[in-house]
Amino acid sequence: MANSMGSLFIGESGLKTSQNAMNMTANNFANVDTKGYVRQRILQEDKNYDTYKRTAAIAPSQSGLGVSIGDVIHARDIFLDKTFRTQTGRSGFYSATFEAISEAETLFQELEGTSFQEILLAEEGSLWAAFQEFAKNPSDKANQNLVVQKASLFESRSKAVYNGLKKYQSNLNQQISDAVDRINEIGNRIRELNIEIMKVESAGVETAMNLRDERDLLLDELAEYGDISYKEVANGIVKVNFENVAFVDEIHVFEMGKKTDKVTGFVTPYWPQLTNEERGECYTVYNTSAEISPSKKNDIGSLKALLLARGDKAANYRDLEGVSMKEYDATLGNSVMMNIEAELDMLIHKLVTGINDLYAKNTASKTAITGKDENGNDVSFAAGTLILDEENCYLPADGSLPPQELFVRTGCSRYTKVEGDDGKTYYVYNEEDPNDTAKQYTVGSIHVNPKLLESEALMPAYRQNGRDEELPVAHDLGEALAALWDEEGMFLSPHDTTPCTFGEFYAKMTGELTALGDVFGSTAAGLEGTARETDNSRQQVIGVSSDEELTNMIKFQNAYNASSRFINVISEMIETIIYRMG
């Protein structure tokens, strides 16, 4: 009788175990499309056995006590996880950079239906074509008006491209700010999950599987932003480092800060806990001047890519002109937007100053100049100062001095008129101020001379003859302006010292951008493919298979039915025994 009642408990253990197994299988089914969910698998084991005493020549007898749940497997492959997160981070780096390059290419190739190259170099309708016509007859008003019109169009297109690049820099800046906020959100949520997991698992009875799934999914997302490392300690807490700096530990989240530049408004991520504001020291998250290389394993994370692509300011020709290779690599070399801005502005600067220097020629003064300027202030200039070359400069039809330049600066005129103490009048050239962009021939500060817009007759088109008679047409000026486009006086960068023309410079600039886009695009695509393949392998371990779960459901249902039938048999047997005893 006692054995019969014990058999009921054996059957009951089978029912309970099979029911729990079916519940877990149903939970897997319900989460088949849940992102980040890791399938749960149940392992059954025998309960303890009762062993009876050995009798002579007979092996000891054992009686099983049923079945129980041995373990619930929440399997992950840590090596696949690490590989996937590394590949995701690298893919994020190259994808973000490729997007920035693509945006720059779009601005150059298609702007309001007209490519920038057509405004600059096309055989018809470009600034180059206007000067070809001007060279035929510089005194012709139609040719003069054409130059002014195409110069205005060139100015507007140049500003549109440059401002488009600056606008995209602002867009990148916002993306950086949002990424830092999201990184901090992830860190705080990981900390919360650490605490919840520790509470659930502290008794050693239950495993916080759903909480762990959420935490692992957050680690996957965090890996897209940067280089992370992590370690789970004995109490279930995961400690996370971001870019080799402690980010989440047992009780703290060391949030990333955002330092905003007062001039540019650009955000720079930094670590407040490592920064000493009293000493003026700021521990930034990234060293943007370091060389990026897969061999150095520092090409990881979309945040870094966004920061490098944006740069730290809107660049102009001053950032490219005369810099050493080392200086170039430390400032422009890693920044897509700054590099293309500087190259574009260099092209415009060289073209504008080349045209202006032909319209209004300068020469170095042979002696020092002292006198009063236009406002009556005492001024003095050393020998060698650039002044208007009055003897060889070109004049408008009325012969007035100084001659007008085609492009003027916002912050100053071309010359300062000085009445010298020696009784002569000098036109002293206002040099470009390296500290004031308004006084530089940079795309953001130039515009077509408003006096020429009002009257193209003020355009220099005649040579001096020193006599009171009609001025001869300056055909040599027209020829010089037309030939300006063929002069090889430009260099793309310290890495490319081959002299080139304006057209060749533009071709190199856009060609380099396209080549860089191809490299980053193909690398990003390759890494995305690798990440997908790794994730597919990972899903074979952690993913839910409908077919497999259906098979398990049938298996556990059959086991449940078998246990039920076992109990029914035992129940009938006990009932028969009781009735017979009565």
C-alpha cells in the first residue's frame, strides 16, 4: 500500500515537470519575434533513488522517486557576442563616415539641378566661359556684364555648397549630442537592471532571464556607439568600460559629459570624473588627432565617426595653406567635413585672389611710407609693403583710381588711401587678417563688388598710356584672365605636392572624396555582412525555432499524458486493493 501511494507522488512529479516544460515552451513561442529574447531550454533529471539492503547473491534494489527539473538553460555564446559587438562597432564607424562623405558628394554633384563643376568650368555658362568671352574684347559691355553675372552665380553657388557643408556639420553635431544622451540612458538602465538581477538571483533559486535579455540587448546597442568591454561578477552584476574608461560598476554610472564650444556650438564628449576644471584640464573621450587604423583597433563606434567627420569647426583655406604634413594629419586628415571645406575654400580663395590681383595689380613699396589715411589718422608702413602698382595697373573707362576688384571682402576694402608726407598718394593693400575671417578672401566673406553690379563700366579694361587721349583696350588683361585657369599653382594637400590648375584641383578634390567614399562604403558593407553572419550564428544558439519548439511541445504533451495515465493506473490499482480488503 505504501509503495502504491508513493507511486502517485512519482506520477505527480511527472505531471508537474511536464507542465512546467510546456509553460516554458509556450513562453518561447510567445517571444519568437521579440528582439533580444534568448530561448529557454529545460533539462530534466531523476529525483533521488531509494536503495534497499543487499540480500545474498542479489544486487541492491533501487526505487526511483520520480523526475524533476534539473536546470533551465539560458544559453549565450560569449565569443559570438563579443565578435558581434566588435563588428557592429566597426560597422557603425565606417557607416557613419560613409554617410558624411555621401552628403558632401551630393552637395557637389547636384545643387538645385546644376552641379558645382558646371558653374566653375563648363564650356558654356560658367565663370571660365565668361572670361573666355571677356578676353575677346575686354571693353565690350556685354562681355563685362557677362563676367559680373557669372561671378555672382559663382559666388552664390559657392556659398550654397559651403553653407550646405556647414549645415551638415551642425546636423552631425546634433547627432553627437543625441548619441551621448542615449549612451548615458543605456548606462543608467544597465545599472538598474544590475540591481534588479542581483535582487532576483540573490537567493540562488531563480534566474532573472528576461532582465538578462534586456541587459544583453542594451550591450549590443552600446557597442554600436563605441569600443566597450564588460565583465560579469559573481553576484550577477555586469561592469562596463567605454573606450577603456569605467562606465558602469556595481553602484555607479559615470555619465559622459558634453562640453559645448562657445564660438561654434560644437559638442565634445568628455569624462567629468577624470576632468579637473580648476586646472583647465578636460579629459575627452576621444583623441581626434590620432591616426585611425584597423591595426590599432581604434576604428570602432559611430560616436567616434561622427565626431571625426564633423571636426571641431568650419574650416577654410587658412587651415590648409602652408601647413605641414603633421599639422594637416592632426587637424584636417581625420575630418571629412573640415577637409572638404578647406579644399573648397582654397579653390575659391586662389581663384578670387588670382582674378583680383590681375584687375588691381600690387607691387612692393621701395621705401617706407608715412602720412595720413582717409580718416586723418597718422599711419606708417615699412618698405616692402604691398601697394597699388599705379604705373602698370588696369583702369576703367573713366581712368579713376584705384581700380575695382571683382570680389570684395565683407570686413574691409582692398586699399587704404594714404596721403604721404612726401606729397604722393598711395593705395596701401589691406592684407588678409589671419585672425579675422571677415578680412580674408574666404567663401564666407566674399561677394561680388557692388559697384560693378551697379555699373559694369567701372570694370578695369584699359591700359594706361600717360597721355590725354583715349585709353587703349587691355587685351593683355583679357588674355591673362583667360590664361589664369591654366596656371599650375595649386596643391591639394601636403600629401599631394603635384602642381595643378583650378580644374585639376577640383577633379582631384572630388575624385579623392569619391575614392574615400568607395573605400568606406565597401568596408561598411563588408562589416555589416560580417555582423549579420555572426548574428545568424548567434541566433542558432539563442534564437527561437518554431519547428523545434513545436516538437518540444508535442514531446512534453505526450509526457504529461503518460504521467496522467500512470496516475490513473495507480489509482485504479489502489481502489481495487481497497475494495478487495473490504
